[in-house]
Amino acid sequence: MPNQITYRVYDFLKDIAPFSYLDQESLLRVASRVEVRYQPPGTVVFRPGEPPRDRFFVVKEGIIELYSEDADGQEMLVERCGERDIFGIRPLLAEDTYVFLARAVEESLLYAINSEGFRDIIPHHPRVLEYLATSMAGSSRYNLEYRAARRQKTDDDNGQLEPDLLPLQSLHRSREPVVCQANETIMEAARRMTDHGIGSILVVNEEHHPIGIVTDRDLRRCVATGVVSRKLPVLTIMSSPVACIPVDATVADVQIRMLKTGYHHLVQTEDGTDKSRVTGIVSEHDLLLLQGNNPAVVIQEIGSARSAGYLRELRDRAERLLSGYLEKEVAIGYITAVMTQINDEIIRKCIKLGLARMQADGHGNPPALFDWLTLGSQGRGEQLLRTDQDNALIFEDVSPSRYNSTKDYFLKLADYVTEFLNEVGYHYCDGDMMASNPKWCLSVSRWKDQFSEWMHENTAENLLNTSIFFDYRGVWGDGTLPDKLTTHIFSEMGGQSTRFQASLAMAALQNPSPLTFFRNFVVERSGEHKDQFDLKARAMRPLTDAARVLILQAQQGNINNTLRRYEALAKLEPQNARVYEEAAEAYELLIRLRAELGLKRGDNGRFVRPEELTQVQRLLLRNSFNPVKEIQQLLEIRFQLTFLR
Amino acid sequence: MERLRRWWDTLTERGAKQEKAAWPEYYRRYDSEVQHEFPPDRLLREVPVVILDTETTGLDVRQDRILSLGALKVYGNSINLGEKFEAYLPTPPGFEHSEAVAIHGIIPNSLRYSYVDEPTLLSDLLTYLGGSLIVGHHIGFDVAMLNQTLQRHGAGPLRNRVIDTADLARRLRPSGYWTPDHDFSLDALARRYRIPLSDRHTSLGDCYITGVLWLKLLSRLAVRVGHDLRVQDL
């Protein structure tokens, strides 16, 4: 009969992954063999190079720190394990010596789990193995762990391990394509479409490569109206070229592609270009059937919305879409792409509403070309939840005599637009970083001057502005003005760059990696968010700041998205690819976590109470700090910041 | 005088021999095969330790009986829960209405436990103990109860070295104005050294609390004496 102490140990372990995956009987057996270890402060649990013991550890009370030693014997803090954290787990899986030094910071009690007994259990509990494998695995561990954790939640008892990953699955089932040759008549093509009951037909050449597509719509437009004779070859009315996707494209790929190109049909070919054989075809309708809910529908609705109130409703719908995506663990790259499209569409709609209002007020049309810029996270295309609006306006240079009236017009327009956005739920920015602020509604040359000033005078305020304004992106307007600004920035950088880049890099280091913990997390010491962890400032900001300065240094101005910046950096610097990839993964995880928390609480998810996280979330969050630190070290070396500090 | 002394010696020796002859097998084995002494310079972390606790029908060593006994082994700085000792004795007739039931909650002859008889318990316990250092809180009482039981079955007393965690705590922080004597109860000490007080008054639960207390006290003693603890430091 298990005794009281066994039950006590069991009670403690049962909520902690991977023990939580065990059935009661197995866990009681594990608990009954636990060894309780007492570590006075400063004592060592194990040292690097020591042969593995037949046990691993769970912190019952106290704090254990893991250190790695560099070549000079200097200790570097790797991880800090608080109550309920597991460490020293390597021996369980790999017959490997310890890599770290584990030392008690304060008086600690550890439960040493006998790995012999535990190993016997693993074969019967696949989820435990999965958890352990992921917590051990190298670079891709964050997402994998995440998946393992999520799987447990949605799993039912029948042992079904595959989560619903529909949007991640390859679209193997794309329809068998119905094709015709370019010289066949329109009538023949139409008959074949009717026979097969389909809405489109692919036009291929002799090698079966796609050269065009004819849809119902083309037939209606050209034939039914009698404009084109039905006896002409399809060549004359087909749309060409076609957008192609590779065989292994996922639903997510298809959706992004459709959103971007505006095409309703994508052709699947052997190598993803139109220079290989056709293997299938995917229409928007197919996707709708596959997916049920479609962001394209929301976007379409936004286009036809007539009031900010309805836009707000649509944004709420988008949020439900978002929570569905998060639940299904759709790739963050896809989620951000879709949500950015939706946000952009709403902004565009608000500008259109604003312009209509200006007309109605008798102010007429815009007196000059302009572009509406979004800044910050929306500028980077990684905003998932409604946060405060950050925007600016740039208009073409006009003669000095017209400058004031032109600016007046755009300020009034911006007033309306920001008001509409506020109604939709993007609140006014506390720092007044909005196009309605006279400081941020400028002509091209004045914006150039402004950026030059920011780059030359490296005050703290300027650096803050830099971090917001440098991630600008045009969402509506002429479309050429933002590029002028970008060109200017890089030409400025040529001369004066080093100091500016170094200060930017410095700014990225201002929030030290969050490794000094109170129960694993640096919480805010005072103010409204006392004892909460600032997800944005402590973990996300350092990553976005680092990506920005690195990409500026690499002179890649048109890459605005943090994830894509790291992707690009990994390609540019293969020697650092691992650091960049891990940073990107960590960032993905943080975006996801923030969105989940925000949706759950109905706010922007920025501040976290450590206790509201599940244990796995905490583990993942903590793991994401390592890339933060590595990236910061990279900056420090690259920009030689140790001398500046 | 010298003659008298020799006479006395032979007498007691003979008495002892007679007594030894009557010892039960398990006690004879315990007495002869087990080393109970440790060299004073032996490092404490190399000494096997058994934490022990009993629940009894009351506090009168001569009248009352043991109801349950729990023990845990400590090696160095760890307590091994796998090597626990736990045994229950049936409530002897006449003790069913003991006031102690309210304290330890062992309902007389409850079907929750599987019971052994006293000789089995003693035999198993002595095997489990071997030459270990016995540690317990106010352990003098538990040892006296055990010795009384051993004597009832014709065996000699425990020979193990015994350490009381209450004494150890007192040594680290003598009682006085600031810490009245009752502050050395297990509850008070557990609170002082921040040990959660669940499963209090079950033999094994108390053993566990005492075990953690023992380890915490030792680390403080080591700081006090300034070197790795040896048997002579106790």
C-alpha cells in the first residue's frame, strides 16, 4: 500500500510534465522510489564531465542554477531552475556525461527520480517520450515542445496522437486537372467544363505544361456577351500566365498565395513552376470547402463595409479566426500573414471612409500624392491582436507656398482615419505616434531630414523613435513614397553608419536577457504591472530590435518582418544561421504565447503573471530566453559594444 | 576489596551469559553481526542513518504500547523513499479507548492496515537498522518504548548510537528568553526551518519531516564548526 509520503510526492509530481502524462498507478510507483535530496546553499548537485547518475531531478523547493564553463573556466549561467522545474535529464535518454554544473543558490530540496524505473514506463507512455525528446532536441525544440504540450490538452483518451493539422497538411487531394490544348475552340473547352461539372479548365502545351486558364467568368465575359466568337481557339480568351504551386504546398501556402496574387485558381505542377507538368488545380472554392471559414471572406466583407461599427464586428470575427488558428497550431508565419492582410484591409477601408468624409465636408480630393504608413508591429506585419495604433503619413514634396495647406488637409484626413481606427478597436496611441500628430505628417523631404536627425543624434528618445519609425510600411496611397525614404536611409548610412548602428545595437541590449528570475522570471518591480512579466519589453523587443539593426547593417531595407529578417540573415550569414533560426523560433513562440494570453484575457497580452502560465508554457518561455541572450552576445561582439558600455 | 570486585565481575558475567542464552535468534544476530560503533573521525556523510518514529497508545513507557513504527534511510544528503520501513501492530486489549487515538488517528484494529505481531516487527526492524545511526525527534521516548518491547520478548536493548534532533536544534540555538523550551517541538522546528507540516502524526510522515529537519540542521552545524562534519562533531 502506498504510504503518505509517496502520496505527497505523487501529489507534487502529478501536475508537472512529463509526469502528468502518466497514469496514477505508474506515477505512484515512480513516486515510491523517489529520493529526497537536500542541497544546502552553494552545494553542487553535479559537475560537467561527471558520468551520468541513474536519476534526474525535480526541484521541490529552492533554486538550482545550471552553469556552463567556457575555456577559461569561467562560469556562465545557462538556466535557473525553480520549484517544479526538471533538470539533469540527459542521462535518462543519452548515455552522456553532464554538460553543466548544477549548484543550489539557496537551500533546496530535490526529488531525485530513479531513471531506471522511469525508463521502464516510457514505452507505455508515448507522450512522455515525445516530451523528453523535444525538451532535449536542439534547435527546433520550442515549437515541438509546444506541440507536445498542446496535443495533450486536445487529446482524448482513445490515444489519437495526431492533432488537427489540416492547414499544415499538403494539399495532396487537389483535383485531377481537366485540360485542353491552346488551339482547341472555346466551344470545345466549354463543353468539357460542363461535362466535368467544373468552373475552370487549364490550357496546356504539348509537354503538358500550364500556359493559361479559362474560367466560367472568362466565358461569361467574352462569349455570353457575344464579344468573342465561340469558334475561336481558347488561346484568345485564356488568362495567362498562371500562378503555380509545388506539389508539397500546404493549405496555408495556397491561401497566402491567393491573398497576395488575387488569383482564384492556383495550378499545382511537379516543380512549382509553369515549366513542368501539371499535377492538379486548386480553386478558392476548394479551399473554402476544405476550411469552412475563410479569411478571404472576411477581407471581402471589409471591402464592402460602410461603417466603422461593422468593421469592428469584422475584426472580432477575425479574432475568432485567429483563435481557431492558434488552437490548430497553424504556422505563425501564416497566421501573421493573414492577420496583417486583414489589419491592412481595415486600415485601407478607414482611409477610404476618411477620404469620403473629407469630400462630404467639402475639402475635396487630396492635394498631393501621399502614402499612409503603419509603424511598429503592424509595420512589421506581425500584429495579431488589436494594439494601439502607430501610424504616420508621408506626402510628396510641394512648393513652399502650398506646404501648409497641403499638410492641413492631410492632418484633417488623419484625424478622421485615426478616429475610425479607434472605433474599430485600435486605440489611440499614448505616445501620439499617429499621422494626426503634426510631427508625423510630413512631406518626403521633411521625413528625410527627420530620419537623418534620428540617425545622427543618438539620444535615447531618438533611438526609441527609430525603433518604432524604422519599421514603417506603406499600406495605402501612391506606393512610391516609402521607397524614397528607404533609399535615403541607406545612403545616409553609408557615411555616418557605424555610430548609429552601434547605438541601435546598444538599444537592443537595454533589456538584458531575462535570466535573473524570481521564480524563473524577471518580473516588474513596481508600478501598475508589479510582479508581472513584460513579454514585450523583456523578450520580444530585444529580438525585434536586434533583427532591425542587423538587417539595416545588411542593407536589406525592404524586409520588414522580424521572422523574415532572421530568415534573410540566416541566408546571408550561414555561419550564424543557427542563432538566427533559433531567434526566429523563439520569436514565433512569443507571438503565439502573447496572442493566446491576449485572446484569453481580452487585452493585448503584453504582461504575464508567471502563475497564469501552464508549466509547459513557462518552460517554453524560459527556453526562448536563450536565443535572446545569444543574439545579444552576437550584437555585442559585432558592434564592439563592450567598449562603449 | 580486589577479591570482592572479581566476584562481582564473574557474577554479572554469568548473569549476562544466562540472559544472552535466552535471547531470540533475531536479537542474537543483531548483537553479534552488526558493528554499532563508528570511529570518531568518520565523515558523517558516510554514516548510514535511520530516521525513526513510533506512534503509541500513550506516553507511559511501562504501560503503553507501540501501535505503528515508521523509518526512513538517509545516505549523505538524501532520503530514499524506496527503502522505507512501515509496520502496524494491532491495538492490544484494554487500549481501545486510549486518548492517543485522537492524536495519531490510528483507529484500533482498523482494517486499513495490515498488522504484524511484535516479534515480527522487532525482527524486521533490527534487520533494517543494522548498525545505522538512529535519528529522531525526542527519540529517547521511541527508543525507550522499543527497548521495553524488546525486553518483553526476552531481547536486549538497542545498541545503535542515537541522536535527538531536538538536542541538535537546541545546540544550534539554545533555549532561553527568546526561544522557550517548547519551541523545540517538531512542529515549531519544522516551522522555523520551513518544512511543510503535512502527514503529521503518521509514523512515516513524522519521519520524513524529521529527516528533512536533520539534513537542514546538519548543514547549519557544518557552517558553525567550519568543516565537513564527522561523527565526533555530534
